[in-house]
Amino acid sequence: MSQTIDVMVADGVQTIRMNRPEKKNALTSEMYADMAAALAEAHADDAMRCVLFLGTPGAFSAGNDIGDFMRVALAGGQDTWSVFDFLEAIITGEKPLVAGVDGLAIGIGTTMLMHCDYVLATPGSSFKAPFTDLGLVPEAGSSLIGPQLIGHHRAFAMLAMGETFSAEEARAAGLVNRIHDSAELEKAASEAAARIAAKPTHALAASRKLIRGDRADILKRMRD
């Protein structure tokens, strides 16, 4: 495990913290690999009943580390599999996913939230997916699940126009469940994850599966 991803398990909750504050938690291929490995552990361990994603004060994640991705591309792109391992894990994993967002959520910092089951944010958080500005298309199957979650017009504004959503706009759109002050966010997120972990396991898993539906189309869109 790298020093930029911290993993802790307590009371049935696996907490994955992106901990690279000097780079606003921009994600490298190594960080993706570490998070994918942590999610694989959660999937395999019945004692882990919920996963909580956190960043650091002021930054959930600034998205992909462009310098790292350039290095990977020039080396032949083998490390990009860690990205797909992580994305497949959050799309198909059977454990509920909670996220606590404080500050920047850019690129994957926003699109990964579309695959979470419960999201909390602070009032100063902002959400942006600037893919087209970079000459790219939306990642992680977000072009499919985004319109389903927040509606076509909002999804177009976010994913095609690259507009920034405030915390309140994200809550109104359905991307965020609740807004908490920065000092209260992690406590509130941990409590929400603990409440989920305490639910009857089989009933919760079956309910979540019914709510989320078949993920095959999302996986296909991600690969496309």
C-alpha cells in the first residue's frame, strides 16, 4: 500500500482515504491500484459491510494526475489496467459505498460519486468534470449513469459543457444526499457508513442490488 492511500477498518466499515494533499489528491496509477486492492479485500471479507471514501480537507480529489498518466502512456500504458480495476470494482462491487466530500471533486472525483450509494459534502465543495475541455469523453460509464441519476440537461451541463456544480446544486441534482459543515463531515460520513454496516446484511445486499439494477450496460459504456 502506498503512502498516499490510507485504509482503516472499524465496526464493519472499510475507510479508504486519498491522502495526497500537496497534489489535492490527484490520482496516480499506483493509487488506483491500491484502492482497487482495498476494494477487493472488502469484497472478500464478510466482516467489511460498507466502504467509505474520504479525501483531505479542501480536496476530495482533483482527478487524474496528468503527469503520471503521461508517464504511463509513454511507457506503453500497462499501468492503466489499475484504473479499470478500480472502476470495475466500484461499478460491480457488492458492498455499499459512501463518500464524504470536502472541497474539490474534479473528474474521477465527481464521476466515482455516481457509483456511490450515499454521498455527503461540505458547503464549499465543488464538482466538475472537464473531459471535453481536455479533448476527452466522460469516463467510468458516467455518460450512461449520469443522465439516469441527475437528468439529461444537468448531465449535459456537467459532462459535456464542463460546468462546475456547487454543493447545493449537486444536492438538488441528486448527486449529494446531505450537506454538513467541514468540522462535522467525517463524523457524519462515518456514522452514515456505520448505520449501513449495522443493517441486516442479506436484506441490505438484496435491496441494493434491486435498486442499482444490472451493471452490464455501465461496464460496456465504460469500456466503449
